[in-house]
Amino acid sequence: MQVEIKIDSSYEEPKVIVLTASMTDEISAVVKKLSEDVPQVISGVRNEKVEVIEPQTIIRIYAASGKVFAVTEKGEYTLRLRLYELEERLYGSRFVRISNSEIINLQKVNCFDLSFTGTICVKLSDGATTYVSRRYVSKIKKILGI
């Protein structure tokens, strides 16, 4: 993708024009990012206090017992958002869905173990081990270039 910026003092506010041969997922993502008015904040509850969570500190997000939890470097938080809402907020960053109940931060993965038949074992930076469900194996292999 080519990016071009022209400085012109006759414009009172920035104007973005996208020139493309066809609408792609990449173009849709750029348009979505540019049209967001409010920064997407993720907040969680820990020790009865609501804290803002920096996305880069999140190791994994998972659903269990009807609740959604985020594991970070500081500890575990309870979130009010659903997994699909978090997936939308984190779209385009280093987060990927690995099952119907879990999203991981690719920057916090130590290794992927492909020796298991039909699934992939993921070892995370906090020592946790999780698995990619069969439904998401092809997506992960595509991301890893395998």
C-alpha cells in the first residue's frame, strides 16, 4: 500500500482519499480505523477496582463460566465486553482468535507446537499452555506462513 501526504494550508481539516482498484479487507480495515471517533479503551475489574488495560500487556483473553477474563502481565481481570467485541476492538493488532472461547496476543507467544495431531499447542510468555481448536488451525498456519 502506498501512502502519500500533501500539505496544503487551504484545508481547514484533514481530508483522506483512498484510491483503489477494488474494496479489499485491508482497505476496509483502514477505513474503519480512520472513521473511529473515540479511541477503543479496554477496561477490566481486578480487586474491585476498574482499571484501563493497555492492549500490549494482554497475554490472552478467554471466556469461562459465562464471564470473560483478560490475563495480563499484572494479573487477571474480569471484562464486561464479549469476545467478539474484544476481537473487533483489537482487530489489526497482534491478536488472533484461536478458539470460540479464546483470543491470544501473538507477541506473547513463546512457541507453537505442531506435533499434536489436528491441533496446535501454544505456549505463552506467562507459562500458560493453550490449544488452537481444529476450526482455527488453518487460520493460524496461514498467519505463521506454514
